Amino acid sequence: MTAKIIDGKAFAATVREKVAVHVARLKDENGITPGLAVVLVGEDPASQVYVRNKGKQTAEAGMASFEHKLDADTDQATLLKLIDDLNNDPAVHGILVQLPLPGHMDEDLVINAIDPAKDVDGFHISNVGLLGTGQKSMVPCTPLGCLMMLRDHYGSLSGLNAVVVGRSNIVGKPMANLLLRDSCTVTVAHSRTRDIEEVCRRADILVAAVGRPGMVTGDWVKPGATVIDVGINRVEKPEGGTRLVGDVEFASAVEVAGAITPVPGGVGPMTIACLLANTLTACCRANGLTEPEGLTA
Ligand code: NDP
């Protein structure tokens, strides 16, 4: 059996299109333009690429994009003042502080300074608590993207066995909470899990968010399961240069799974699409307007 490939690139394009249609309507009917502010501290090359892509896709969706670039040696008080200004700016509906921050800054303190209603990354402690208790919140973009693809594939996730490998605050834990909210039976595996292969083989839905290239091989996968590969790992090619691979060994897993996301072109493109969706959601909530259907958790 060869799995269906879940095309995250195409799916992300449809999400961006839905966002753009809704944004155009907001402008026409309500005179409101959703705005996303992205704050980058320092010159980390990967972060610069992410921020550029976010700005480009925000503008393409018809939203206002505000970029704030601060030097790596900016003091924390200056960053907190900027966040306070953005919290109070009515043109800004979403605020994203690009992580990681330079070592002299307290990431938790900075993230928790963002107005939770504008926290489009869903990392503020209030949003984490709301999600954990099944209440309306801003949801982290990567797990939201995974959830959208799973709902699209299955319709209802109710009663399915889900195993999430990885327990980070940005992917593993919110993913587990979202799956639980959709009535999956959820197991979270991590570096101390015993017989992890056996645990994974029980999964109807297997989400890998580990950061270890190709760790999950085909013999960890239950025949017919859906495999969502969150990992983004850059590895050396034998012929020189590098390429991106996931946490799943695609070649063996694709022979066993029922459906699988590739890397690249799976979860990755969904992450920015969900950032745009979250910004639109935040804007609708801020203005007491109906939220876009199918773009939230
Ligand atoms: P973290 O490093 O924060 O967390 C990794 C998790 O994997 C930890 O919970 C760790 O367990 C677990 N782990 C590590 N080694 C093993 C092992 N041998 N067996 C079982 N579990 C293990 O990573 P992130 O969650 O931030 O990211 C995970 C991956 O997803 C990375 O490749 C990252 O690049 C990618 N990513 C992709 C995004 C996208 O847009 N597609 C967005 C964000 C991340 P423990 O807690 O016990 O240490």
C-alpha cells in the first residue's frame, strides 16, 4: 500500500485564499483592515527569512504588515515598550515576536507582555490555559495547521487513537490538547517513553514533532495510519549541499501509512497560513464580528 500524500502546500494556498476573501469583505463592508506586527530582534538568518515570508504573505492576503527590526543588543525594556505600543495600537490585531530572542532577554516575560487577544502565536500563558481548559483562545499556528489537515482528511476525529511524539510548548503540548478537544484518545510520547515504537504502532494519527531526522520509520507506523510530520531538519546530501527532511523516514513510512505529510510541502506551509488565519480571527474578535468559518480550532 502506498499512502495518500497530504499536500500541505496546496492546502495552505486554499487557507490563504479563504483569508484573503474574508479580508476583502471586512474592508468593503466594515472598513477594517486586519494588521499583523512582526518583531525581530537580532540578525538570525533563519528568523530573517521567516519574517520576510510572513510580511510578504500578510500583504498578499490584503492585510497590513508592520515590521519592527531591533538590534541584537536592544535592551529588554525597549522591546517591552514596543510591545506595549503595539498592544495599544488599534491598527494592529496580531503581534508576533520572532523566537528565539537573544540570550539576555526573558522569553516568557516578553511573550506574556503581549495582549492575549493579539497573541497570534498562541504562546501567552492565558491562551495556553484557555486551550488546556477547552475554552476559546488563540491557538499556536503549527498545531492548528496540523489539526486543519487532519479534520479535512477525516471529517470527525472523534474516538481515534492519536500519538504525539514530542512535548514542547510550541508544538507537542498544544497539538495534544487540540486532539483531545476533538475527542481523540491522546498519548504524548517523549525522550523518556518506554517502547516508543510500540506506542506509535497503536496510533491511528501519529504526529512527529521531535527534531530528529527520520527517527520514525515505517515499522513504527500502524498500517493505514495518518502520519503528520512536523519536523524540519536540514541534513547534508551525500553529493554535497543540504536538504530538508522531517522526523519521519518518508520512504519507509509512505509504504505503510494511509496518508502522510511530506517534508518539505507538508506542515511547514500551513504554519504561516495559520498565522494569517489567526490574525484575521483576532481582528474579527476585536471588532465583535463573526469569526471566519473553518479557520479556527
Ligand atoms: P523541541 O526540541 O522543543 O522538542 C522536541 C521534543 O521531542 C521534546 O519533547 C523531546 O522530548 C522529544 N524528543 C527528542 N528526542 C526524542 C527521542 N529520541 N524520542 C522521543 N522523543 C524525543 O522541538 P519543537 O517541538 O520546537 O520542534 C520539533 C520539530 O518540529 C523540529 O524539527 C522543528 O524544527 C519542527 N518545527 C516545525 C515547525 C513548522 O512550521 N513545520 C514549527 C515548529 C517546529 P523531551 O521533552 O523528553 O526532551
